[in-house]
Amino acid sequence: MDDTEWVLVKEASDKDVWKPSGDDEESSSSGPLEVVFKHPAKHWTDALPIGNGRLGAMVWGAVPSETINLNEDTLWTGTPGNYTNPDAPKTLTEVRKLVDARKYAEATEAAVALSHNPSDVYQLLGDMIMEFDDSLTNYKEETYERVLDLDSATISVKYTRDNIDITREHFASNPDQVIATKISASKPGTLNFTVHFDSKMHHSSYVNDKNQIVMEGSCPGKRIQPKLNQNDNPKGIQFSAVLDLQTSGEEVVVNVVDGRKLQIKGCDWAVMLLVASSSFDGPFTNPSYSKRDPTSESLSTMNSVKKFSYSELYARHVDDYQKIFHRVSLQLKKSSKSNVINGPTLPAKISEINENKKLPTSERVKSFRTDEDPTLVELLFHYGRYLLIACSRPETQPANLQGIWNKDVEPPWDGAPHLNINLQMNYWPALPCNLKECQEPLFDYASSLSINGSKTAKVNYGASGWVVHQVSDIWAKTSPDRGQAVWALWQMGGAWLCTHLWEHFTYTMDKGFLEKIGYPLLESSASFLVDWLIDGPGGYLETNPSTSPEHTFIAPDGKPASVSYSSTMDIAIIKEIFATIVSAAKVLGKTQDDLIQRVHKAQERLPPYKIARDGSLMEWALDFQDPEMHHRHVSHLFGLFPGHTITVEKTPDLCKAVRNTLYKRGEEGPGWSTTWKACLWARLHDSEHAYRMVKHLFDLVDPDHEANFEGGLYSNLFTAHPPFQIDANFGFSAAIAEMLVQSTTKDLYLLPALPRDKWANGCVKGLKARGGVTVSICWAEGDLHEVGLWSKNQNVDKMLHYRGNSVKATLSTSRVYTFNKHLKCVRTGSIF
């Protein structure tokens, strides 16, 4: 037994279930998925992210003094709030009268009184700082490499000084809730460094008697930094972090410096384990009343973590992560027929491809405009999947505007979840990209919002059900934001969230989820919408007041305004929710419920989509003049994507209007706008324009000279508004999936927006489609080669569509079916 090497046998991933004929490892592999730097970070957006859903870190990889920025997802300013406004009904009546009188500018001004307080602010944990001895400044720059390996969710930093190889390794473990760092040297006894905590938050730190540093601190109890000795400062969220040091070396010495630093001398290797906790006990518990003790919890977690060796922690981390990440694979290649058309062909040998991938990733982004390297698209697709796994796991907070990564006490837009596109876009890839459990925090959050939102709906609007506006926070804020109606006054945030509940069911066919979680939230949201609709002109129901998120119009009297009635996005979301609740009621046998009958009656009176004089889809109920034709939002196109009330098959005239709208809006805009447009073009089955938007994102942003709304990528592949917003990272992954596979519960569209001249050859394995189907597709020289389909939990009937051909297929449980380019089933087999 001493000579036996134990091998961990892993469960087969979805990408491994099916192989096309002629498949081999060389042809299906595109090499390592790595974000590569050849130098330490100069800006925060050069640092590399790791996360376990709750804890996050940004690794700069500096040599003389390394700073690792730390985050914990429950650290926010503030306390639970009152999200109601007893004066709102009076103002609401006034605004409605002004809208009815077509005094839109006056209604816009009056609607400011419906605004409320701003959201609270996402905070940071602090920094772990390692200061190395002076000799480390003499490292050989040509030996330096810093790499984020997406396959193992591990960051490595390597360099050589004085002929000694130094290696640092960082990962964030979900099963053990720890951030681990290991530093080692090729020559024993040569590591000398000091480690300590620092933070921009109110904090203190100390070394205990176990080679551990403890940091304790607090978040402000108010959004604005409280003044010293001010009596009305509420107690904010408390936090604690514990750093445990383990060293190896025959003559290693560990000293305590200033009572808060650990100094290590003569070390072979060192392992530092970091855990953290907060006093946050849910959105309805005031921190003053929380019974959680962050320091006690952190020390307890550390005791559990230290039961495992570093190697065991790493193995548990990798196993947990890869069970999710390895479900999907993607390979994209140019045509092998020509070296001239559309740029140079990729190297044929994997070894040559891998050498190209060792180039700094920023250089690859710069050259994308000319070489259009498909493997860089693969990398960014998987990077979005990686980031969602890293910042959204069961029992964590939902991904905010920056995921979980933040360096500022006052982050851009407060780091808050914005519900008029950004929060929802964060979760667009969760289902198609086979990451369904990453959505759980969103559903938990929606449940909390529904509690506060029911109070807001009742007091502010005299309505049943629940409502959420444009921006929220960890306290489940549901009232309008502060300030102008153009962004603050928007009642559709909760309804949009509810579309994700139905999507979860259509992808998973999990009736238990629909019954226990999805339907109650959908039902309550639909109840609000039925009450919110009022009688309007022409016998239609209307929403009043109404805005199209963050966009204004020129009223007929020549005045700028943002408030009118029945914006297209309002009606599109309501149509989506009403169709959804009716379908959900059929599944659960609730079609005779009173609410469903009310919904049916309301559906008949909803205004139709309208086409403007210029052939575009109207954004408002009337054909107002648009003062900003290239506005970043495309809210009125919701019905096409992510909605389903505009489709290529059923509403071709509306699709033509959507196309004209996209031409009118143009291609410029922030990252999230770019990826939303990519999804819209894909849903139109327009591969050329979908790819144009994909290519548009590959624009390297200079942090020292960034411009508003320019979009692009930072050198660490974070997407830019600018500044950094993570939503476009997720939107990109969703767009690629949408270009390759589209579905309804009955239909499956294969390669609907594949840019055949750019990705002539390729294979995607493990994507999910509605109806509980897993999809793998390979294609060659722009044409479908084979597709593998299977369903693990139920028999499924699907209409397969490819290039105008349609075939009905019946999939039996736990069987994998292979179809050729003519959609003929050529073989079947069992799912192993």
C-alpha cells in the first residue's frame, strides 16, 4: 500500500456526457483558461479576483510589499429602514392629473416628491499586507508571472530573485469559508516578511497567543460618515477577521511587532488562512440587536479550517469549484480553409495556441481588433462563469454592482444592486450556462424584498402585492431612490426579478421550487400589477406615472420630461408577468383562482406594442421626440430579450421595428449596454450584429484616462461602464450562450446566431435549454456537425430548428441522443 497512489475519481460533468463522432482531446481542447500578467498590478483593475461567494480578495502581486484587498458581502452602512411614504398617495394623485392633462414636464417636476432616501452603501473589509525584506526588490522582472487559472480558481504569483524561485498561491474556498495563501521559496530558510491587517473602516487589530492576527471593526450606522461624539449615530454592522499563520523551517522565527504584526524570519514556506464574519443577521434585524459575535464566529471557523492541511483545503476547494465550473466547455476556432479571409488562422497545434495564451491578457485584448482570436472569446465567456461562482453561492448575498469586489468606502453608485437592468443581468448566464445554484441568493433576496415591498405597495400606492423600485441594498430597500424621477420613479424592479423565478422553473422543470418559492412571489407581484393598472385612453389599462429607465423625452410643448404613462418597458414587463403567472397557474392547478381571472381580464386590455414614424419600436405610449438617440438604455426592447412577447416567428413586424431601434441606438455605450445589445441581436438571429457587439467589448480601458459610457475591458477582464461594473461580464457569457443555443419549453434553436465566418469550427458542451434539456453542439466550417441532447429527470418533446429545418424529437429520461446536421437521430446511449 505504501507505493499506491490514490486517485480522486470525480463525478462526470455535463460536458463529459456526450462526444461527437471523431472527437479527440487534441481537437476539442483549446488549452488553459488563464488571465495572465507579466508584472504586478499598477491599478485595482489590474489586480486579480478570487471569491467563495461571501469572501472576496483582489491580488495585486506586488513584490516589495503586497496588498490583498478583502471583502465580505454583508458589510454595508446603515440599519433596517422604513420604506414607506404616507404622503405619496397625495402626490401620486397630483402627478396622475398632470399626466392626464398632458403636462409632462410639470408631472416630472411634481414626481420628485415621490422620491425617498438613497440606498445604503457597500463597504470593504480591509487589506492583508505582506512586507518582504529588501532583497526581494531585486527580483528579475523577466521571470515575473501572475496568473488566474479559471480551471482551478487559483491565483499564482511567481518570480526569481538571487536565483531563488518564489511562488505565491491564493484561493478562496467555499466548503471551508477561508481565503488561503501559501508562499514558498526554492531555497530553504530564505523567506523573511511581515504580515498585518489594515482597513479604511473603523477598526483595531491585535496578535493573540496562537500566531493569529485578529481585526475587529464596524461599518457606519448611517450612509454618511457619522461625526465623532454625535449622539444619534446608530450602531452599524460589526465585523471581524482572523489571520492564522503556519510556517515551516528548521530555524524559522516568528516575532510580534507593535502588538498587531507578525514578523517571520528564516522560513521555507508559510501558509496564511483568513476567515471573516459580521454581525449582520438578516435585513430585518438592527445591528444593535444582533446576537452574533463576529470574533467568536471567526475563531470558531478557523478552528474548523485548521483540521485540514493546506493540501486538503486546496483539494476540497478545487473539487467543490470544478463540480460547477466543469459542466460547460467551449471551443471556438477560425476556418482552416483560408489564411487570408478575416485575418490569420489560429495555430493548428495546441502547444502553439498555449504559447499565445501566455502573452499578457491585456496584449491579447489590444490585438483582438485585428486578430479576432476566438480563444479570447472563450476566456471571457468562462471568466463570467467563474465570477458568478466566485460571488454568488447559496446562503450568500446576491451579486451587487461589483460582485463582491470593492476597494472604496464610497464605491461607484454605492455598489448597490440596481434593479432596472444591472442586478438582473448579473444572473442572465446562471441558467443557460449551467450555474443554477448560483441563482439562489437572488431568490432569497427577492423574498426579503417582497416583505418590505408589500408595505411600500400598500402605503405609497394603496395596492396589494409587493413593489420594488430602481435601487436597493442589503436592508431590502423597496422605496424609490432619491432625486429625479428619470431614475428614481420606476415601479417594475420587483416584477422584473420575478421573471427569473419562472425562468428557473422552465429550465429545471422543478415543480417543487415553483410551488414553494416561485409562485408565491409571482402571485404577489402580479397582484400589485393588477392594482397598479388604471383606466386609460382608448379603453386600455395604463401605468401612470411611468418612466423609461434613466431616459427623457421632449414633450409636445417642447419641454424636456421623463414622466408620462405606459412606457413600453412597463407594459412589456407586465405582459411577461401576466403570461408567466397564467402558465404557472396551469402547472399548479390554480387556473380558477380569482387573481388569475383578474389577470386574464387585464391582459385583454393591455396596450399593444407600437411602431414609431421612423420605423423603430416606440419607447413611450406616444411618439415623443427622443433628445438622445444613442442613449445607453434599450429598455423598450425588453419584450424581445430577456422577455418573450416579441419573437422572430410570431411577431416579425415588431422584430423589424426592434432592428430599426438597435440601428438607431447605435453600437456605442457602457459594457452592460453592449452585452444587452449582443443578446438582442442574437435573439433576432442576426449573427453579424451580435458578433459586432461582442467585438465592441474588446477595447482595453486605460484606468488613468477612462471616459464615461465608453465600455470596454480592464486589463484583468473586468468590464467597464466605466468605472468597473460586473454586469457586462455576466451579460457577455449570456450573449455567447444565446448565440449558440436558444429555446422555449417546446422549441430548441441550434446555432441561431453563430458568426460562421468568425467561429467556423467549434464545440460547446453542457449548455442548458428550457424544458430541462442539456445541449452539446459541434460544428465544422460553419455548418452543424452533430448535436447531443439529454434530459435527466423527465421525458421531453422538442422541436429542433436549424437553418429553416424543423424536426420533432422525443427525449427519454437518462438517454443521450445524437442528431446530425439534417436533424436526423444517428445514435443514442445511456447517460453514465
